[in-house]
Amino acid sequence: MNPQCQKCHTPFDIPDDDLAFLEKVAPEYRGIKQPIPPPTLCPNCRQIRRQSHINQINLYKRKCDKTGQDMLSNVHPSSPYKVYNQEFWWSDEWDAATYGQEFDFSRPFFEQYQELFLKVPRPSLFTGFRYDENCDYTNYAGKNKNCYLMFDADYCRDTYYSYSTNHTTNCMDCYRARDTELCYEAIDCKNCYNCKFITNSSQCYDSAFLDNCEGCKHSFMSFNQQHKEYFIYNRQGTKEEYETLMAQLASSQNVEHYKREFARIKTQFPKKYMHGIQNENVSGDYIYNSKDLQESFDCNDVRDGKYLYQVFGSDIKDSRDCDEIGDFAELVYESSNSGYKIQNVLFSINILDNNSNILYSNHCHYSANLFGCIGMKRKQYCILNKQYTKEEYEELVPKIIDWMRKTGEWGDHFPAKLSPYAYNESMAMDYEPLTREQALAQGLTWRDEDKKKVPQTYVIPDLISQVPDTITQEILGCVECQSNFKIIPQELEFYRAQGLPIPSRCFKCRNTTRRASRNLRTLYDRICSHCSTPIRTTYSPDRPETIYCEKCYLEAVY
């Protein structure tokens, strides 16, 4: 099948394996399958639609709608949605089933869902609240301890200002780092220790400014190297040279100089067509330890998947068209931000912990057999939060699906216009930026910036040794966006221990720069620069790097 995307009007392919998967995950009631129609949007537009419902890093101070207490939330105070602080939301003092409503066969399902969504309270943040310890300033994260401004992360300790990290300890300003310790500005790295400003590297120690390196230690400004020590600018150096260069990183001026040099030099070395290792039959980029995974990005430990984005954890398999699912997820389709033992979850968001057979639901946990539900915990056989018997549920759901076929809703994820977030608050803005006028023209909402910015009067010393303890009491202003930010005591301690300068930009701008340094989620057909083998890569043909297939890359590097 080669339909035209209803949003971007680009023709896209729906191969037989996609149709077979839809048949596999089609829900069944009383022995009769409810077929899922082929998608009406191309894979990229489907991804953007899901991402429009996710706000990870824009946080606001507001009041809990139940207790009146001050709290931090990713829902703006002016939003019409009810928000409870996490402690109360997870308590037994309220029950989302009290908001249950009858299904109305004279109205579209999405209209009824939105009506319920405005009534049912949502948690202030989306975290593994019951597993976390001292992680009040994290979001879309779980099972962490002593973390601050960390997002899309699990199993981390004493980690700050980082995004999409797993199993990190005493790290800061990292992006897609895993199993790392004492690292700063580690991007797409694994099993590294005490490293700074490194990218696409693994098992490296006590080093700075490395790219595509493995098993290197005491090295500086090196590329495509393996198991080297005191390697400097891709040549053998000395311990004295290494220590002299590392000491220079205490100056912010020196750090900026080396960052520019690092960005310039690394384009001169051959690159493998994709970022990833220990894979079998995969396509996409930034994929690790996966098998039979196609058209996917930023994934670890996945089996049998397609169109997956930022999916990582343990034992994730047989899922498609998902963002950020993890830990024992199976048969998940057109869903996002869900995991921890879930199965047969379709068209849903924020489904966490031991859920099965969930359709068109949001923020539901420890539940089964839900349709169009919000905020349910330990429930089953509910529709629009109303309780039914098993027999009633299995009789009514097929009727609702048939009605949704007539309204043209069945088989599509929630429309972007139903998102509780403004478009420029959501993740969609990161991958498909729109202007205010463009967003409003599409029926999306937009939130104008409402922060009062205090001009920075404090002058940050160039050297970390010159920074006093009192800097933690200063209000700083980002040199890029002018937003205010502060230095927390743990952060200052980290900079001093690592011999690093105080940043002059806020977390959001630093995070945006890290994300922009990575390849976009677009695949191009190219040929290997050495042997002319056809390859699919995220390196566009107009980029300056030399791109090799895996065989030629390994021969050139090892």
C-alpha cells in the first residue's frame, strides 16, 4: 500500500509486515477480532502527533488543585486541567472512577474523552514517584535517587541537568549516557568513567574530547581510537602533556576554545553509517544491543520493533509506533511514555506498571481492560472511567469501536489539538519546529513566554578556583536566552572536584545544543565512501564527513 499522508501529503509505504502487525495487535472480544485500519499519517507525522502530548522539560510553579500546596508541574497554572501533587494523586484518598461517564453514541469519542480529561485530576509530574528518592525536580523519569533537572531517565544516582540517561552516577550535563560515572557532557556514551566532553564512546576513562573511541584512558582530543593511553590529538603523547591540557579545562575561555576545535576536527575522520553496536538486522540510528528493529532511533535492548523512538530498558519486544516505552513492554502500538510490565497497550499515554489490554487511555496504572480511561489505578473493565462487569465491557467495547469507525477515529492516536500542552511546550517542537502563526493555523495552542527575567549583575569568574561559595545565592542570566538560573551547592561541588568552570547558559540551552549535535531522525540513501556499498544513514549527502559501511569502518579503525 502507498497512501498519501493526510498531514504532510507525502506518499508513504505500508508494507505487508506492518499490516500483519496490525492484525496481531487487534483487540479481541468474545472471540471476534476488531481490525485496526492502516495508518492515515506517515511514520514521521505519527511520531510528531504523539510527541505533541508530551512535555518533559518545561516546568512551572503552581498550586495543587486539591491541597492548595505549592508544587512543581509540567502543566502551566493557566491550563484548564486539574492537577494534584504526586503524593496526593498516588494516595487512596481519591478515586478516578467517581468521574465515570456513560458513552454517548451521538458524539465523537475524542470529544467525550476530552470532556473527561478536563475533569479527572492528573499528577503534577510523570515520574516513578513510589520508587524515587529526593528527585522532586525530575520528570518522565523513575527509580532515581538524589537527581535534579533530569528528564527521560531511569536508575540514576546523584545526576544533574541530564537527559535520557540510564544507570548513571555522579554525572552532569549528559545526553543518552548509560552506565557512566563522574562524567560531564557525555553524549551517546556507555561504561565511561571520569570523562568530559566525549561523544559516541564506550569504556573510556579519565579523558576529554573523545569521539568514537573505545577503551581509551588519559587521552585528549582523539578520534576513532581503541585502547590507547595518553593519546593526544590522535598521536601518542605523554602523561605531562595530558595533565597540562586537562588543567586548562578549569577556564571557561579554554573550554569554549576546545569545544570549537573538537567540532571542527571530528568531521575530518571517517564515520560509520550509523551509531550503534551489537545489533542484528536493524535500521535507523543510535541503536544498541537490538535485533530485528527497523526505522527506529535512540533504542536499546529491543527485539522485533519498528518506528520506535527513545525506547530502552529490559526485554522490550514486538512493538511499533511508540515513543519512550521500556522495561518488559510487549505488543504496544501508537503509544508513548509507558512501561514497567505492559502488554497489549494501544493508542495510550503514560501507562505505567503492570497494565494489559489498555486502549485510548492516559495515566493509568496496575490495571487491565480499560477503554478511554484517565487516572485509573488497580481497575479493570472500565470505559470512560465507568465500571462495568466483564460481560458488559466485552459487549460494549466492540460497539464503541464500530461507532469510532463511522466517525473516522478508530485506529488513530489522540489528535494533537487535544494535547494538554501548548505545541511549543511539547517534544514535537524539538523535532518539527513551528512558528506561533503556523501552530495556530493548524488548530494547535501556543504559550507565550511569561517569565520575568532578572538581568545578571554578577560576573562569573573565568577560573573555577576563583568562584566563591556565595555563587549559589546569585541569580544568573543565560547568555543565549536570558532566562534566569541558579547554581545549586551539589553542582558547585561537582565543578570544583572536576576542575570545570561555571556554565554561562541555562540547562535548556545547553540541552538543546547537545541534542543539535546529534544526527536528525531522517534516513538517506547513500553509498559507502570507500567501497560504494549502498547504505541508509542519517548523514545527509551534503554533509562533509566521510561515511563508511560497517565493514569498511571496522577495517579502517581496527
